[in-house]
Amino acid sequence: MDIFSRISEYRAESEKLGWSGTFREYIDLLRRDNTPAMTAHARVYDMIVSHGVEERGGSKKYNFFNSEIFGLDQTMEKLVEEYFHSAARRLDVRKRILLLMGPVSGGKSTIVTLLKKGLEQYSRTARGAVYAIKGCPMQEDPLHLIPSELRPEVEKELGVRIEGDLCPSCQMRLKTEFENDIERVPIERVLISEKNRVGIGTFSPSDPKSQDIADLTGSIDFSTITEYGSESDPRAYRFDGELNKANRGLMEFQEMLKCDEKFLWNLLSLTQEGNFKAGRFALISADELIVAHTNESEYKSFISNKKNEALQSRMIVMPIPYNLRVSDEEKIYTKLIGQSDMSHVHIAPHALRAAAIFSILTRLKESKKQGMDLVKKMRMYDGEEVEGYKEADLKEMQNEFVEEGMAGIDPRYVINRISSALIKQDLPCINALDVLRALKDGLDQHPSITREEREKYLNFISVARKEYDNLAKKEIQKAFVYSFEESARTLFENYLDNIEAYCNWSKIKDPLTGEEMDPDERLMRSIEEQIGVSENAKKAFREEILIRISAYSRKGKKFDYSMHDRLREAIEKKLFTDLKDIVKITTSTKTPDESQLKRINEVTKRLIDEHSYCPVCANELLRYVGSLLNR
């Protein structure tokens, strides 16, 4: 890539986005397409929807969040539908502050960052274009130029709504520069940019004794007082506060509830009436989405103070819990590690999964449902089937605790410990045992973990280790079985022939002798017992397989054993059981003979080629599984 030619192309593209004209030309533009006149809330919602929406089983997944937010599809759906969509329709929700409340490292800041970046990119598109009065320090909506008496007619003509009034600066310019001739007022297209302080404002609390309200609302420029003679002259005022600069876009309050009260009072009028007080001017109109974030303890302290009732009633509180899906937790760790300079260190398969299992277990609450433990619950949350439980049970558990996911181990701690393992050991590869060991060692250093929690978390590390042991055995099992797919399918076809004969009260024919025989009960049970199908449940299980095959057949599809999770697991476990002794001898022999060495090399190659292992972790896995089988 030619870096400088690409920079030139980007600059040329940005220049093409520029547009300037008179107010009359802007009105002509709105006649053709009135989307530039949408509110800040509508623009954010439109931006989110423009990335696509997937509907599954009555719920919606917004693709806008896919790249950064994992495992919070329901939370994001609630956020978009209950706040952004309603606010975009000008319902009263838009007059509320959006407060994201949740545990540390739960994704609150990431959501806001996504919204800000999304707005910046969207303002560069045709539909997301933003137009403003040229030279206005608040990138003013040009429609504010229209006198209030004429607005009903203009709204009807253009199919828009006009809310708000000119800022003091534009009011003066209209009189002094353009002699109240609004047609001559220049209009330009602006690009929302946090860096350039256009359409995005960010306020972070600091020492209340030194922090000035001017950070929010702008301040008097004392150097110009002698020139203009009055503090109420707009030319003597800097409209450079965060609320001024966030107009037409988004205002972020970082750790909002840590702010001094005087900084929050401005929000009372801004949220309800769409204006705020600054200097010696009348109320200044502002169209901006206010989003804040805080943790749960600060929020509880805030609502317990009666003085905050007025502001509290102007908030929409959106809980942002931790992710509760193991597979999505892995994606979070992969993303965070990918952002580091440690990409040259190979992370063995299932290492991050072991850490994810530990994290999710710390966040789940014990279900009151009979026979349900945390591991089963974790598996069901991750989309796995658990015998004896159905989709209705999953939904019931998800609604059992409102606060589930609001506590537990945060991703930041896990990444810190993985980083420690990566740096300390200086190895070309780390595996699941390295990661679990690092997590365990770090519990003593975690400042907020009590002794009782530490004992519980140590137990969860043991559970994660057991889950990893099963995964490791399964990985070796697949690698050891020569032509695994063919062997599995042969066993599957044999099993199908037998259950079909069993369910139809018929016999099967021996392919070699042609002799008719009874179904092989021993074979069927040897497979079913691998996944805990009881003697009483075997008939229902076999019938369910045949029904599934029939359903696929009616749709013209061929049923495969991998299409049924439990049957696939049973087939794999059966094959591994049959091979167990061979695996045990091969992996534990200190001086393997020629045939064993050949088998080890084949297995290692398969682990590297097909399962993303490196030579180091492939050999470690072989030794580890060998030790497991010999216990």
C-alpha cells in the first residue's frame, strides 16, 4: 500500500463531503430529502439501524455492536428499543438522561465509545449528513433561523419539526452581518468529530474546588470586555463548553455521579426543556443526547439522597451486566489480547475458554430449579442442550434474578492475570493450565475479594480445570481416531439401523451372511450410556432421533450425527472409550517404539493442522492427557 497516496485519497474524499450554500439552498435541499433535519436522538438510532438488524425468535440483534460488545444482545436490544427508538420518535424518553449502570469493566465505556465513533462515521454518509449555520460555535440547526410565527407553515411544507431558538452568537450575527435577511445566511455541512469538538462533548469530573462550571457552559472572554463593553455581548463570550460543543450530537458524562451537584443542575433544564443557562444570556437551546455511566454502588448512594430526586426522575437507568455466555467471554479476551503487543505468543486452544468458564461461574447465581447446578446452567446459557431441561427452563432461569451478572470476576482482572502469565514465563506458548494457575495466584492480590469469596472462586477454578480436562481428552480422542469422521459415521449408521429395527419391532440383516438378527441392544446401550441416557429413557431417546431424521427427510435434507449435539457427543465418547487403552499406552510411554512414535507424530500433526495447536502445546497436551488417563 502507498501510504501517502491513500492519505491523499482520504483527504479528497473528505473535501468532496464539503457543502456550503445559502439558507435558501438549504431549504431546497430539505425539500428533496428532510433527513438532515432529524434530531440528535433520531440520528443515533438511525445510525445504529443502518448497520443492520437480525431478528431471531422474536428478539432483535443490532449488528452495530457486534465488533466490540459480546454476550449482551438482550441488553443492547432493550437499550435500543426502550431508549433510542422511543427517543427517535420524539416520545418523552428523549427528555431523559441515559445512565448506563453496571459493574466495572462491563462494557459501559465501550458502548459510549462505539456510539461516538459511529456518529463520526455516520455524519460522513449521505443519510447522516449534518448541516449548520456557518461560523456558529454550536453548529446551530439552520431551521432555527425561521421565526416562530412562521414555523407551523414551514413544518407542514417540509414535513419536519422545528424546536429551539438561535444561540446568542447567531442572533447577533443575523442582526449585524445579515440585517435579519435569513436567506443570505451561509450554511455548511459539518462532520461530527470528537477530536475537533464538533457534535461530541465529554465531561469528566475532577476536583470540585478547582473545576469550573465553564467547562460545561462556556465562559466570558475577559480580554474582549473592553472592546465590546458588556459581559452580555455574545462576542465577549466563548461558547466552548462541552454542552455547547455537543449540540446536534452526543454528550458523554464520565462517572457522572462523581460530579459536584452544581454541574448536574444544568441538566435539569437541558433534559426537560432542551436548553441550559450560560452567562448573562437567555436560555440556550441544545439538541443533544446525554449519556452517562456509573457503577452500582455510586448509583445506590445517589438515589438514597433525597436532594437528587429531581435529577433522578429525569434519568433512564439501563443496567449493563457482565456477559454470561462462555463463548462470548472468549471473544472478549481474544479482542483484548489482540489489542496488545503479545500477539507473537501462541495461546493454546481452550486456554481462554478455561478462563471464561471460571469467570462466568463467578457471575451466575444458584438456580432454585430442581437438579440444576451452576455448570448445567452455564452450559444452557451458552446454548448447549442439557438433558431434562428445555428452552422454557432456560427463559425461566434468565428471569429468575434481576441482578444476575451484576457481580463476579471482571474481564479486566482475567486479562491482567493472562498478561502476567504471558510476561513472566517468557514462553512461546501458554496453555489452559498456565492461565488457571495465574488466575489462582492472583486471587490473594485482588483487593475486593473476601475470604469466603476466595474459597468459592478456588472451587470454580477446580471446576474450570475439570471442564478443560474433558475438552483435552476430547481433542486427543478426535486426533487419535484415524479417519475420525468415517469411523464416527460408520458407528452412527450402525446405531441408526439398530434403533430403527428396535422402534419398528423388526429385525436387521447381517450385511455379510444375510442372516436376520435382533437389534443389538448392547451396542445401542454402549453408545447411549456415554451421555447418561437411562434404561427408562432409552426408548424416548431413540424415537426422538428417528423423528428428527424424518423431519429432515421431509425437507429434502440428509441427517448427520453432528446435527444432534447429544448424539454427536455419545458417538465421540464411544469411539474414545474403545481407543482408551491404545491412547493411554501411547501417550504415557517414555520410550515409544517405532509404531507408537509414528502414531504420536500423526496425532501431533493432526493437532497442529486441524486444531490450531503449535508443536509446543500439542506435545504438552499429549503428555497431560496421558497423565489423566493413567490416574
